[in-house]
Amino acid sequence: MRKRIVAVSLLAAVLAITLFGVPLAVGVARYYLDDERAELERLADSVALTIAATLVRGEVPDHLPVTQESTSVALYRVDGTRQLGNGPPDLEDAVSGAAPDAVISADTPSELVLAVAVGDGSRVLGIVRAATPRAEVWQRTVVTWTGMTVLGVVAIVTTWAIARRQARRLAAPLEELTDAAHRLGSGDFTVRAARSGIDEIDSVGNSLDTTAHRLTDLLARERAFSADASHQLRTPLAGLRLQLESALDTPGADLRDSITAGLATTDRLERTIDDLLALARNSQPDGGIGPLGPLLAELEHDWHGLLAEQGRALRVDVRSDVAGFVVAAPVLRQIVTVLLDNALRHGRGAVSVAVRDAGNAVAVDVSDEGPGIEMDADPFRPRAEPTPSANGHGIGLALARRLAEAEGGRLRLAQPAPPTFTLLLPTRHA
């Protein structure tokens, strides 16, 4: 690209200099030629005026005025023979028979010639011939052309220097963009394009940065989904395993009922995966909204057996005035699932789920009878930064808080002992 910019710039400069310089060079040559002829005419007129009175008296001038070394002046008789001065012995045919006071141009291949007829108004008394070598004119012309050529070369060299600098300024950001694009294609989503101060190139850089940012966000979502899914599927899988082991340990049990229960659990696993995928990609899953009462009844059915295995009770209290409130079903399911799993693993005693009206939102309180959480502990801190909390921590609660905030709600620890988590979730229109 740099070579192209330099080549195009040089071509444009050469073309401009040629289009301007050639006519100017021709004009300079013509100007010097016309100027020399005008000078010869002035010289011939001056000599004619000087000797006119002498010729009118019928006398021959003693001498002609002194002229430049390169210019020759001669006086000729009417018959064309030289009488005085420097010049050819005979006049050119074009000059012979000139009228009084006539000015005649009679150039030869080697000289510029101008002749002036000297007379008394009615007859020609003599002819003054002035001549200068053409080489004199060409010398002036060549000197000027040489100067113009030098200036043209200087202009081309200057154009080349400026073009190289501009090529470097234009190509360097594009080369950096190319490198950034290669790195982005290789999986380095942290790459960012440097700013060059050129609007068009910076616009491309901004687009590349936006693409890198979106790919980074997408990758983060997919990685979060992998971690979240493994966490959220652990408890339903444990329930499915418990159902199957119970069927195997019970002689003569009706396997059809066990298989039916297992299929229902599998359906819930599939729905959990769909919910997590949709939430990870910021899309609305199927069955995106639903009434609060049936959703909590479903969760009570799923979790009753798991808590009963540990000899613990699950109490779900949904007041009739809030049971029909419509909320984001996947968000509610996943957050309450996290809270129940947290109570199952880190809490003690009975687990309570209470729902109340909070204006344009519903408040869901999940609590157990455990010893509680230390005052300086943060139960929402990710697993990579564990705390000595008695009531658990890690990816589950961190995920639940992210889901609540993404829906425009909030999840907080209402009280540390007995541990009570409160979810505020906006209601939807059916």
C-alpha cells in the first residue's frame, strides 16, 4: 500500500509538472525569440535615425554606432551591396526592393535578421541590417529550461518525501488494524485498535473494537452458562438418582411409576437447560412468563422429596392475593432453585418460602433454621473468593443475584440469622 501511495503521488506530480511545464517552456522560447527580434528592431531603428540625415545629404557615414559583440549591424546601398559595417556582402532577396521606412524580417537558419529601409519619404537611400546569432537566443532559452527542470526535479523529490510520510501515516494504522484483525481471528478478544486521528480509519477501528467486545461478552456468557448449568443441574440430577435408587431398593415396586417420575424429572432438567441457555443469551425462553402460584407449587413438588430425605420440611406460603401475579417464570425458577439448594446444603431445619406483595413487584422470602451467616461475610461472593460463611457461598448465589438484576429485580440477604434471603421481582402483564 505504501508503494502505491508513493507511486500515485509521484505520477500526479509528474503529470501536473508536465502539463504546466511543457507549455511554459514553449512560451519561454517564443518570448525570448520575440524579445530578441524586438531588440533588433529597436537597434536598427536607432541606427537608421542616426545616419538618416547623412544619407539625405548624399554623404556616406564614417561609422555606425557601436553595438554588442554578438550583434552585427551593416549599411547597404539600394542595390543590395554592403556599404558599411558587419554583414554578408549582399542583402537577402527578401530585403531588396524594400519601401521607404519599411521594417522587414529576413531570418536565416543561423541568424535572426531585421532590416529597416532609410529614406526621405519618397525614395530609399539605404538599408540598415541588424542580425544576432540564433545560438544567443537558444542559450538564454536553455538556461531558463534548465532552471525549470531543476525546479521540477525539486518538486518531484519533495512530493516523494511528502508521499512517503503520508503513506507511512496512512498505512501504519491500517497495518495495525490488520494485525488486530488477525489476533481477533486467532481468539484474542482483548485486542483493541489504536486511534490514528484519521476519521475513516478510526471508524473501522471502532467497529473492530465493538466486534471484539461483543465476542468477549458472548464467550463470557457461554462460559458462565457452562458453570451455571453444572450447578443448576446438580440438584435435579440428584433427585433423579434418588428416584431410581429408591425403585431399585424396593422389591416388587411398580417400575412404571418410577419411570414416569423419572421422565418428569428429565423434563424438568431439559427445561432448566433451556432456561439457562435463554438467560445466558439474553433471549426470551418458551413459557417466559407465568402466574406465581403454579410456579411455586411446581418448585415445592420438586424439592419436597430432597428435603424429606434429610428429615426436613418445606413450607410454601403463597397468599391468594399474590398467587395470580405474573412474573418471569425462568428467572423465578432458577433463583428460587438456587436459594432452596443453598438451604438444603448449608442450612438446617425446616425451609420456608413466603410470598408477599411489594407494590409493582413480589417479594419472595426463603429462610431456614440454620445458625446464620457471619456479619462480615458476603454470601454472594463467587466461589473463587470463598468466605468462611456458615450458610454457603459460591456460584449459585452469585448467579441468582445476576439473574435478578438482569430482570430488573434484586436479591439480598434480609437477615443473617436465621438466614433469610429476599427476592424482589417485577410483575409482568399477562
